[in-house]
Amino acid sequence: MEFPTGYVTALDAMNRHVTSARPDAPVVVERTRRPLLTPTRQVTAVALRRLADRIQPRPVPRCS
């Protein structure tokens, strides 16, 4: 064979794929993760809104 490393790698990948669907295959419990960036996004949104309110031009006062 020209590429024994490739052959071994392909066999290993095939074995993992075929045996992964077996009933006794190891199962990894999927944990629900809370969003990590939610507080950061909220603080950023509030800061940007305040900055926009500060920068927004005021209406010209009317002369009576």
C-alpha cells in the first residue's frame, strides 16, 4: 500500500461511524446553557440608546 497512514485513519473513522449508532454506545448528556452575552447585550443597548438620545439634535425653539 502506498498510504498506510491514510488507510488506518480511514478504518478508524469508519469504525467510529459504524459503532456510534449501537445501543450500548456512550451517550453524552446535552446540557442547556444559559446565554452568556445577554447581560452584556442589554447593557450595550441601554448605553447606545442613552448616547443616541444625548447626540440627537433638539428641535429649534419657535419664536413667538
